Amino acid sequence: MRFPLIGLLLLIFPILEIWGLIELASRYGWWVLFYVVVVAMLGWRLIQDEKLLFAGRMMQNLTQGSSVGGALFGTAKNMIAGILLIIPGVITDVLAVILLLIPSPGSAQNNPRRNAADKTSDTQFTKHNQAANDDVIEGEFRREDD
């Protein structure tokens, strides 16, 4: 019973996308074409960035000892969102935005144990965002001669 329902959804989905684009084009004109092209370019850029960042993200997770599955899930999620953004249509764009809003497991901002360890035990762990030389004061210098 599930397979005919999935097949029916796969047939209805493109029809809804085309109908939505026609309705939007009749209301907004050429702006819909501009929207579709810009969103497709953003989706392509998202895929390109994910391809570049994947190896670094995997190495970071391996060196920190955290789960590699979280990095794989985050990359797969962003790649699928990029593909959905490339496909013309508003429904796929909404699905892509929903995918992008889902937090990836294993990221530093979503790991409460790691954040708590960084906040409470500053003496045991060194912060990664501190400068190497704490005596450096950045600023501008201007000499005023009389």
C-alpha cells in the first residue's frame, strides 16, 4: 500500500511545482525567473563550498575525537539542500531551507558537554580563540611632531 502512495506523490510533486511557478510568474512576471536563477546559483555555491569543507571538517572531528557521523550527516544534509535549491520551484526551496535549519549533530555549538567544559574549566583547557601572545595590543599609531 505504501508504494502506490509514494508513486502518486512523485507524480503530484512536479505538477505542484510547475503549477506554483506558473502562478507566481503570472503574478510577479520576470522576477520569478530572477528568483529561480539566483536560488539555483546559491544552491550550486552551497554544493561547491561543501565539497571544499568536507575534508577539513572530517579531519577536525578526527583530531578532536568527536563523531565522524555528525560531519557526514551535516555534509549530506547540506548537499541535499543544495540539490533542492538547484531544482526550480518554491516547494523544493522551502524544503531546502528547512534542511539547512536542522542543526548538525556533533558540531561544536551543539555539544553541551564540550561547551560546559570550555566554560567551567579554563585552567585545564586552553581556549582555541586566544591570541598566541597576550601582550599584543592592536591599534593605530600616529606621531605628532611640533
